[in-house]
Amino acid sequence: MFSIPEQFSNATKANFEAQFAIFSTLTNKAFEGVEKFVDLNLTAAKASLEETSATTKQLLAAKDPQEFFSLATAQAQPSAEKTIAYGRHLATIASSTGAEFSKAAETQIAETNRKVISLVEEVSKNAPAGTENAVALFKSAIGNANAGYEQFTKTAKQAVESMESNLNAAVGQFTAAAAKAAPAKK
């Protein structure tokens, strides 16, 4: 049997290790998301540069103003579609990174909570007589903290879902507007 100070020492060490593990996991997820974002932007910049060069050559080769404006108008729809595709890809990266981040955090926090509850149960078994009220108060505080965390998690998930819904609605409206504008210019 361990003494209470040893139990707390072991628990502190385990908690520190858990905190380090969650920090490492979350840092890795954040870097993965940034890496995807940078890759997307580099690809988009390269494609944009190539398309701009080709479009500029076409526009400079125009024989009269009508042909120039016709070429410029023809580029509007593909540009709008590419912008929409970029926005969707960016939203997908943000959403998947956020989901992975949340999942990793939830897993680590659930494990830490399990260890803390286990420690409290073990300590309460060995608690000296007369400390029942203090142990009950401590258990209540942990229960309240867990309930608060669960509420925070639910609220954060709702906020992310709302943001994704709003983004999808905005992209849908932009797509519809671009589609309506394109036939009118032809």
C-alpha cells in the first residue's frame, strides 16, 4: 500500500506526462493542418500564376476591344469556380484539422479524468477518519469540473457545426450567384 504523499507524487508525475502527451498530440495536429494549408496555398499560387500568364497572353493578342472584353468576360466564370473550390478545400482542411484536434484533446482529457477519479477513489479509501466531508467535497468539485468540461465540449462542437453550416451556405449562395451571372454575360 502506498502512502497518500506517494500517491499524489505518482499522480502528479502521471498528470505531467499526460499534459505533455496532449501538448505533443495537439501540436502535431496543428502542424499537420498548417502543412495542408501551406500546400494548398502553394498549389493555388502556382496555378494562378500559370493561368494569369496564359490569360495575359490571350488578352494582349486581342485584335480589338470587343475581343478583349469577350476574353475577359470568359475568364470570370472559371475564376469564380476556382475561388469556390479553393474556399471549399480550405474549409475542409480547417474542419478536418479541428475535428482531429478535438478528438485528440477529448481522448487525452478523458484519460486524465479517469486517472484523477481513480486516484481520488484510492485516496478516499485510505483517508483518515473524520475527512469524509472533505473527500465528498473534493469528489463533488471533480464531478462539477467534468460536467463543465462536457458542457464546454458540446458548446464548442455546436459552434464548429454552426460555422461549417454558415460557410457552406455562403459558398452555396456564391455558387448560385456565379451561375446566374455567367449565362447573362454569354
